[in-house]
Amino acid sequence: LLGKSDTDHAGKATGRKSISCKVVYLDSCQLFTQVRKQAVVAVSSGEAEFYGLTDCAMETSGIKELLEWCGFRVVWT
């Protein structure tokens, strides 16, 4: 199980919310993808990346727990 994230920091005065993208792979097969605005306003690109990374880690952890509940043995990379 592999989770990847990327963000686009919104530096404009209108909107001010960054965009997060996360992709979760299972054995090099794309399992889940999501693109959405972040819930908080990040004041820097580093902060936006941090929020995107933690959101991706939580989603990947949830998918891992679901797969283990279904009886699969999951290795998280």
C-alpha cells in the first residue's frame, strides 16, 4: 500500500485555499484518487504540503485498516 500526495499553494487573495491531491496504490494498481480544496488556509507552500501529506496519511491508514478488516495482510510503504 503506497500513498502519494501533492499540493498547489493558493497565493492569490481570492479564495486563499490550496488544492490537495492524493493517490493510493495497492501493488502498483491505483486504488483511490481525490482532488479537493484544503479545509484550512495555508500561509506558505510548506504548510500546504504538510496539510496535504497528513490528509493523505490519514486516508491511506483508513484504507489499510479497511483491507485488514476484510482479511488482507497489508504492508505499508
